Amino acid sequence: MVETVITIRRARKVDAEEIASVHDASWRDAYRGMIPGRELEKMIARRGPNWWASAIERGSRLLVLDFNDAIVGYVSYGRNRVPSLPFRGEIFELYLEPEYQGLGFGRRLFEAARDDLASHGYPTFLVWALGENDRALTFYERLGGRMVRHAQERFGDEQRERVAFGFI
Ligand SMILES: CC(C)(COP(=O)(O)OP(=O)(O)OC[C@H]1O[C@@H](n2cnc3c(N)ncnc32)[C@H](O)[C@@H]1OP(=O)(O)O)[C@@H](O)C(=O)NCCC(=O)NCCS
């Protein structure tokens, strides 16, 4: 019998290369046609294995989803970066390899981050998504988020709407 082993755990420095690869694949899949191409390429290029290794070394809160010894998703989180919004924590990024989406893993990563935030004194938190990212908007609504803020984000010469979901 072939057994599938799925683990959510803190990222280790040796994971940097695999996380960079998940980041690359999931950002291309999620944002192609949404973020101007040249800007998207720059954003991906900045986040190579060295960037992830130093984030892990700095102690950033970063969990990975390990599926049979391969990293297929990650979530990063910490303190809310917009103090005018009354939420203590923030989920910065939550991404899965395209082939692993729609199987319940996003919810599991989200819940693991939420539990860790709560246990470190951040029981309320928010998460930002691009307004055109329907999949993410539906996902955060299903998980009980409430839209609390609209803002604009600049990508080169262009602007895109982004929205914040609050969780209390
Ligand atoms: C958004 C993302 C993290 C969601 O993870 P996922 O594993 O695909 O979602 P799950 O399978 O855990 O689904 C959780 C809930 O959201 C709903 N949902 C997820 N994707 C959906 C979609 N495309 N359409 C409708 N509902 C959807 C599910 O029905 C499920 O609801 P239920 O549990 O009440 O039945 C994942 O699809 C992803 O990595 N997308 C690309 C990157 C991205 O946009 N990240 C967010 C950036 S802010």
C-alpha cells in the first residue's frame, strides 16, 4: 500500500530552494494577465533561494506543506503592517503549487497560520489579495473573512486594486 504523508511544519534553511520553486510556479499561475508581465518577472526574480534562506535565518514565521517529502505550499505571517486597521496579525502570503490547489490544503495552511498567530498573541488578523484574484477572494470569504479595506497597489506604471479581509 502506498501511504501519503502530509505535514505542515516550520520552514528550514534547506527548504529555501523548494520554496522558491513553489513561489515561482504559483505566482506565474495566479498573476499572469493580472500583474503586468515585466513587473511579475521582477517580483519572481527577487525571490530566489537566497532570499528565502535569509528570511528563514531571520526567523520569519513561515510554514510549509510537505507532501511525501516535497514542498508544495507555504504560508508566511506576522504583525499587521497597517496600524490604522484594528487587527493584530497578518497573513502575508499563502501559495500552493497549481496542481495542489482545490484539495483542502489552502484551508489547512491557513488554519495552521491562524493557530500560530493566536498562540503568539495575534488572535485577530488580516490578509490582502488583489481585487481581480477571484480564487483568493472566494477562498477568504469561505473561511469567514470580511472585506475591510480597499487600496491601490502600483506595479510599474499601472495600478491594481487590492482588498483586505479581516478575521476576528
Ligand atoms: C487561494 C488558495 C491558497 C486556496 O487554497 P486551496 O487549497 O485551493 O483551497 P481549499 O481547497 O483549501 O478550499 C477552501 C475553501 O475555499 C473554496 N475555494 C477554493 N478555491 C475556490 C475556487 N476557485 N472557487 C470557489 N471556491 C473555492 C473551497 O470550496 C473551500 O470551501 P469549503 O471548505 O467551505 O468547501 C490556492 O488556490 C492558491 O494557492 N491559489 C493561488 C495563489 C493565491 O491566489 N494565493 C492567495 C494570495 S492572497
